[in-house]
Amino acid sequence: MMKEAGLTVGGFYKHFDSRDELVAEALGDAFGVWQRQKEAGASSGQPLSFEKLIDDYVSDAHRKNPGAGCAFSALAPEIARSDKRTRALTSDQVEADLDLLVGLLPGRDKRAARSKAILTFSALVGAMSLARAVSDEALSHEILKTVANLLKHPA
């Protein structure tokens, strides 16, 4: 990649004071997937719904392309070991994503909506992490389908 960009690896790293700075910059670019989806839906006249967000998240395309999807399901363990700046950036993004989810949920009870948003976010990230980790394709699909169905149609 560095060769294609006309840079050396050393030249690339000179743009950052530390590995943590590089990680923070990369995450800053990767975060905000749901917000971009919401904006795209609004501009196309098809607003993002809770159900669509879930379906897009558990999609096979997302499962097969961790580098192009949610940074949380791909990198959460690494983020947890990062510096304070990166974790603060992550905290801000989690809050923004929770707020977005709350806005997609019906009802006026903000406390219940926030609880459901936390459950939804956690379930989606965990399900995608597990679905990517297992070698059994059927089990991988079952994990994602089960979590999506339970989130959209709670018992």
C-alpha cells in the first residue's frame, strides 16, 4: 500500500507522533457508519429505520468485510488496550451511536429507549464478532439471524 501511494513505511509513520495517534486517526475515519447511513437515507427519501439498521449490520456483506464495516465488531479488544485519547474518541462515538439508536426507537420513555439501544448495540457487535470467529457457516448465519430476529421482535 505504501509503495502504491509513493511512500516508504518510515515516511508514512513520520506523519504520526505515535502508533496511538495513527490508531486514533484511523478510527476517527472509520467511525460514524450509522450516521452516514442515516444521512444517505434522508437524502434518498428512505429514512433509516431500526429494522433496516439491524438488517444492514447482520448482512453477509458486513460479515465478510470487517475492514469496511463496523470498527467496534472488528477492533473492540484492540481499542480497549489503546491510549486515553483513542478510548475517549470511542466513548464519544458509542454515545453518538446510542443516541442515533434511541432516535430510531418508538415511544417517549427515554430511559427504556436508551436501555434498548445499549442492548441492541451490544448484541449486534457481539453477534458479528462471534459470527466472524466461528468456522461453521451455518452457525455463523444462525447467530446473526437469531440476534436480528430477537432485536426486531422481542419476546
